[in-house]
Amino acid sequence: MSGDGRSPVTIGIDVGTTATKAVAVDETGTILARTRHPHELRAPAPGLLEHDAAGAWRRGAAAAWEDVRHAGDPRAACVAAMVPSLTAVDASGVPFGPGLLYGDARGKAIAGLPPVGNEEWVGFLRHLAGLHPGAAGFWPAQTVANHALAGVAALDTATAMAALPLLDGAGWNVSLCSEIGVRPEQLPKLVAGWEPAGDIAGIPLGAGIVDGLAELTVAGAGDVGDVIVTLGSTLLCWIVTDGWHEVEGLWTIPHVTPGRCLVGGPSNAGGLFRDRVRAMLGDPPAGDDFEALLADIDPGDLPLWIPSVHPERTPTAGSARSASLLGLEASHRRVHLFRAALEATGFVVRRHIDVAGLSPGRIVATGGGTAVGPWMQALADCTGLPIHVGAVPESAALGAAFAARLVAGLETDLADGARWAATAHIVEPDAHWTGPVEDRYSRFETLVSED
């Protein structure tokens, strides 16, 4: 408790793919205030994905802060954001070009660099430096937001790992910067650990955190066999293991829980795909209306989506360059296509689990997509696993708020964020659907394997 008897409040801001969210949270994980500022996701040409960085990363973060900063007496704040991302900024720290996002073709690997698997950041830097050699800086979303809030061009070293091999130990690789055509001072100031990077009118601000790490912090999924599925614009699927297991076609990363690791990776079969389906078909029927329509159709009579509206992030999710719809019949209606689209997410998750070769016990679902009941049901039906639905859709912002507690000196271990995990409800597989789903998954697996 604070000196006046009130629970310490921290603020987490999440600069996401389609919106910037913020929450003010007390020490028990109770949300005292929340906000959401939508922004446009631009795809100006095939293979390109970008934001208006000045609007989404700078003004969106500042507006979100203003919305929640009066909830209690904030002790610290921290910004989460997607990786990789990058934009060019002027001398005032204001972006003057597009913000390039993960999966954008302008982040293609540079010949001759070590194939570490995350060369997009360096590719983005080369592209932007070629277009804007006189830019004052080249910053990711976390740094743009940090500068908007506290006037500091800071970035945490964990997020900077997305820039490998440009990151050299604790600093920027001078020779590689020169090769690309940038100066180290054009890149963010690196801050290690949870020391404040600056302050917002006296309130300490952390240097940032990766959105996926923030979500993991408060997911409460640390047991071997837990599957963490984040349903945001990007679909993230991670299977918890008891040690380091490398699997071809998947990524392996450390868990925040000591002795645990995660096998899996990202996919574009989340909100990016679902939103494209909605753009073509219109919004699906709401709630009970959708359930009633599903009850009237034959579970064995559905088409099959390959959801690659953008090139996939891991080989396991497939290598198709565009989405496709297979088995469409004249008798199919919108409800058939919507349910099939939800199943596509479930099939990508199941394929990650199958390729990992691990024994799953349950799925812990986080992210904004958890509010879509039919999506949760399709995920359960396609994987045959119970879905423990997270109680807070703004999971990355919540995780950032817990990280802010470390910045404020209220915590010492990010793994303790698991105590903020809460399950809204559990969704069990529906036996009426699980049998017919098997046939579609077999076809999906064959098609994706042949990509």
C-alpha cells in the first residue's frame, strides 16, 4: 500500500497493430481505468504492411496516457509494442514517414548477414536509411511512444534483441551501422533492466517491453503442456516445455518462469486474417444469432480456408503467398464462411502443437479475440483442448502495467506477474463439431505441408 493507504497504481500502454490500448491497474491486478484508440493498418501494396507512425505510435500513445493517468496516483508506466517496427523521425522525434511493421517485404534479409531469423529490423533500417539519409533518428514504436510521453529516445535491450545482429553486446554494432549507412546516435538509447528511462511529469517511465512478453507475463501459463494462444492481429501460439527444445519450422524462446521454455511462433491467421474476411463479407451475426445459425448447419459441410493474407511468419504455418478458399458450394452461406474462417485459426494452432511434438494439456487464451465467443469455441473444437479464456482482453497492456511495477521498485521478478492471471471461463470442445473438424484438419495439414 502507498503511504496514504491506497494501493499503488501503475499504467501499461500497448501500441498494437490496430489500436493503442492503456490500462491503469492496482497492485492486485484490478483495472481501474482502460481506453482504446483505434488506428489504421495500411497495406498499400501486396507484401507491404505499415502504420501512420505519427498517429498510431506517437499521438495514440499520448492520448491513451491522458485517458488513464488520473486513475489513482500512478507510480510508474511502461509501453509495450509489436516487434519489429521502425520509422524515420525528425529532430523533434516526430515520425515523418510510414511505420514499417513485421511481415513487410521491405524488411527482407540482407545478403551476407548471419541468418539469425529476425533480420526484418535491419532490413527496415536499410530501407529507411536509403530513403531518408538525413533523418534525425530511426526508431521502433516503443521509442516513438517513449519520446512522446517523456521526451526520451529510449529502448529496452530485450526489445532491441529484435535488431540482431545490429545489436552488439550492450550497444549498437558500429561497423554494421556504417555498412547500412546510419550512425549509432540515430538509433535509440539502450536501457538495460528496469531502471527508469525517463519520467512523465515526475512519474517514472520504463524503456519498454515486447508485447508478446508482456502478455506472457500475466497469462498464468507456466506448467509443462500449457499452450498459450494470443489472439490479437497476430496469432501467437507457444507450447510450454521443461527445457530448451528446438523444432524445425518453429521458434524456441525462454519463458519468464525459470526452467521453462516456449516452442511455437507467430502467424498471420489471427485478427489480420479475420479482419480481411469481415471486410469482404461484412460483420458476422452477433452473439446468439450466430450461435442459432451455426446450429442449423451441417458441421461436416464447410469450406476450408488457407489464411495466408500475408506471407506467414513460421514455416510451420505454411508458405502460401495468398489466402485461398477451398470447397465452396452453392449451398454455402455467410455463416459457413465465417465458421470456416474461425476454424483456420484453430488449424494453425493445432499444427503448431503437432509439429512441436509435445503433449498439450490446455490452451490459455489471451488478447482481444478472447471476447469473440464463436472464435473460442472453434479453437476448442479444432484442437480438442479446453480453452481457459483470459479475463482481461488488453493482456499486453496489463503485462506492461506489471512491468511498470518493476520500474517503480514494487516488484523484483517479471515471473511474479502470473498472480495477475485470471480466467473468465472455460470453453470445452463440442462433440457435435470435433468429428467433422478432423477431416478438414487433415486436408488443411496436407495442403499446408505441400506449400
